[in-house]
Amino acid sequence: MTNLRKLLSTRSPDMSAIAAHLDGLGNAVRVAEVRGLGRQHQARLFDASAGFRPITIDDIVPPGTPPMQEVVHHGKNTLPAFNFFAKVFVRPDGAEADSDELWGYNRNTALLETAVGPGYFVAYDHHVEGEVLVDYLRVPPRHPAGWPPILSNAERLSFFVYNGTQDVLRGVSKHVTIGRATKGGRNLPAWFVLCREK
């Protein structure tokens, strides 16, 4: 059992201890510990993180990052299969460069991206202060070179995975966030944890 799992083994996790532990790790170890969390750990972490470390889109893509330069967040979800993935974010360019939003998609294996779709989204600060919303109801108008073609989330198997959903992100540590999927304003029994690469 990793140290992070141990810290999440109690009913009332010490979020300050969790944040300090994660901040003290190197990136590779931090990603490994985050990806070692199961459904119960992620659900408990999401609940415990409410109001703990307020975040904005600047925590997702740090200020000074050039437009269309990707920032990768390695993740693990609580779906029955295909648990490892990454959410990749950029700041917009062009006419949208000054907007208060990020563009991104879910990076998976080529097979999964083809069958399901890339799961494009727009992210912005949530109306709940200190949280970020990843919104699959919107897709970006364009993407950086090398990213897959933009598809509506109503196409392919995306209809059953991303269509109509929004993810709520809460801060855990400098690099780590925890998310929960919602649909129509209702919480879904689906969580995911992310670790920013840099």
C-alpha cells in the first residue's frame, strides 16, 4: 500500500498531510501514487477536498504557458476498464487568447480514441468558488497540431461516455486535483484523479 493510500484509509483524511506528502514527491512517484488510488480512495478524497485548496484554471495551466502549448495531467478514473488516461489542456490562441477558459481533450490509446472519440472539452472556473469545471457540453473551435480531429461528444461511443457531462475539479496539492463527473447537475458515481506533469 502506498503512503497516499494509507493517508486515505481513514474516514476523515488529513488533507494537509496528504498535500504535504504529494508536494514532497518527485513527479514520477507522485503519478504512480495517484494512479494507485481505487474508487473508495478517490470518492473519499473528493469529499475531503471540498474547500481545502481553492483552484482556478491557472492551477491547471500555469500562467505564462504560451497559447496552444499543452499541459498534461496524468489520470486514473473509476470506470470498469481503461482506467489510465490523461487530460491535456491548452490556453487558447487567436481571438480567444484573452478568454477565461482552457481547451482540452482526453488522451487515451489510439484504439480507444478511435472507438470512443477524443472527448474534447472547454474548462473554466466553476460558479462554486475554488473549483474548475470541465465542460463536455462545449468543444473548442480548433486544436494544436498533433491532436486528434475535434468531434462532437454526441458522436461515436462518446455519446455514452462524455455526452452531456461536466466534471468538477477540486484542488488537493500543487500538482494534484480530484474530479467527479456530473450530468444534468446530478453527481454520477464516477471519479478521477489527475496529476499535472510540470
